[in-house]
Amino acid sequence: MKNTERLSKIKRMRTWGNWSMVIGILLMYTGYAFFAGYLDFIPLLGSLLKGSYIFMTLLLIIGFILTMGSTVLFMISGMVSTSAPQVQCPSCQKVTKMLGKEDACMFCGQPLRLEDGHPQQNQT
């Protein structure tokens, strides 16, 4: 597993967006599954929450909020990514984008730093 401290900031934002999307969709499906009685085999919760409009509505709303939040995260990371300076990674020689003065390579995780006087921007 890759060390998460060395992920680039854009990649970290996209990862949070992906996970909140997955969790939101799973919550919405779980709310409907309890309401419809698909999860009756769970000893206490299945029979208690079967047909519960309040529980289903609560999970649907929480899941919808998480899904919309992930959409906003993806939109922000896309807007930030278009204006981020591109630099060439000294380790893997690939062009990567940087947010702020310190970031990590999107491909290999190499820590990168922009110097004030000598920005290493790519001319492409």
C-alpha cells in the first residue's frame, strides 16, 4: 500500500471525492434495502427497520449529501488542477502538477518544492 503522506494534493482531493461518493451510494442502497425488507436476516435491525420511512429517508438524505459533496470536491479539484503549475519530477521524469510551494509527484510520490526565484515550470 502506498504511503498516503506522499500523495499529491490533487490526488488526495480526488481520493476523498471517490470515497465519499462510494459511501453515499452505499448508504442510500442500505436505506432502501432495510425499507424493502431485503435485510430481514439481520436479527434485530432487519425486522425493526423494515418499512421504516424515517430511517430510509434519513439514510437517503445523508447519502445524497455525501454524493453532492463529492461532486463539489471533484469540481474544485478540476478547477484547481487547470491552474496548477506543471513541473518535471526529478525521480520519474514525468510532468506533474503542484499545488502550493510543496507537494508530491502524482506518479511516484517524490516530495517536490518550488523555489521562489527559480520556478521549474514546464514550457508545454
